[in-house]
Amino acid sequence: MVCILIPKSTPLSGITPVNQLTKENKGYKVSVKVHFVWKKFSKFNASKPTSLEMVLIDQQGNKIRAALDKDAITYFEATFKEGRFLYLSRFTVIDSKDDYIKFINNPYKIIIYKICNVQKFPEFEIETDIYRVVSYDQVNEKLLRDDEICDVTGRVVNVIRYRTRHGLRKILEFQLQNHRGELIRCALWGEHAIKLVEMAKKIPLG
């Protein structure tokens, strides 16, 4: 793995916004922030992820799906952490139409293999608001599309259930409460569920 800190004074030419990537061309270079990360598992094996999925966002606020190939997870998983700024090259662009999650308005997806060049990149200010905070009413009354990605804020007031699926994957179901006392039901999977449970041991809920 190549992982080099680039000085802020070093200009990098040829960087392409992620909304201009196509599968017809190769040799792209992008600078992105890792926005969301989650692991994708096969229903036949919940112990080993088939890929590390993520959403990347560039300086203009454009988003694209990306994934580490299963053979690249060992090499790059520690690098692709939420909030990291990275420079990528030697990746592959494919259609994302067959993906099971449809919340990014981009027809393509980046696939990262072991041969990809991944470097740390200086932080940059994103030109658009990357969060879309919605009201509890919009969630409870199902006013949002299934393929939309949105954000909510609140405090955890009730843990409904903490269970294991397929023998290994953790699922945490709980309620959030906003400043008006309204409630929504939420669920976290995998590492995110484990993190919240560990946090709850240190900070009293409610």
C-alpha cells in the first residue's frame, strides 16, 4: 500500500470531480473525503465481509459509491476511515445500477483493488452542505423516499432490542428523542451497533 502525506503546498493536476467519472475512460485521479463506511456480507457467511462499502464526497460536494474489493480489505481497511481525506488513482469505474442501496445520484461506482494508489490528502472545505437533516414527522409519516439518504439528531432514550443475526452480526434497535419529545425508531448494524453499545456503558442513556 502506498500511503504518503502530501504537503499542502504541493499541487496535484488532473484531479477529476467524481460526478464526471465514466467507465469508458481510465487513468482518473480523485481527491475525496470518506463520508460513510459499512461492511457488506454474504447471507451465507456473516463472519467475513465480501466488500467494504462507502460513500465518497469531493470538494464540490459530489458523491459517489465506492467499495474495496474483498482482496483489498486487508490492505486498505485501516486507511478508509470516515472523515479521512484521500487521493485515489488506478481504480476501476463500474455501473452501480445493480447495487442494493440507491441513495447516491451517480450512475457509477469506484472499485478499489490492491493495485490502487491510495494516499493521504490535505483537508479541504466542501462547497455544499453534506448533511440533510430531516424532521421526525418526515420519518414517522413516511414522507421520504426509500432511496433517500438523510440525517436526524436526538438522544437515545430507549433500547428496544440488541440481537445477533446469522450468528455473528449485531443489530441494535432503539428510539431517539428530539427537543420536542417526539420519538423515532432506529436500527444500527454491525460495528455501528457495537460502538453505540460500548458508548452506552460509559454514558448513561436517557
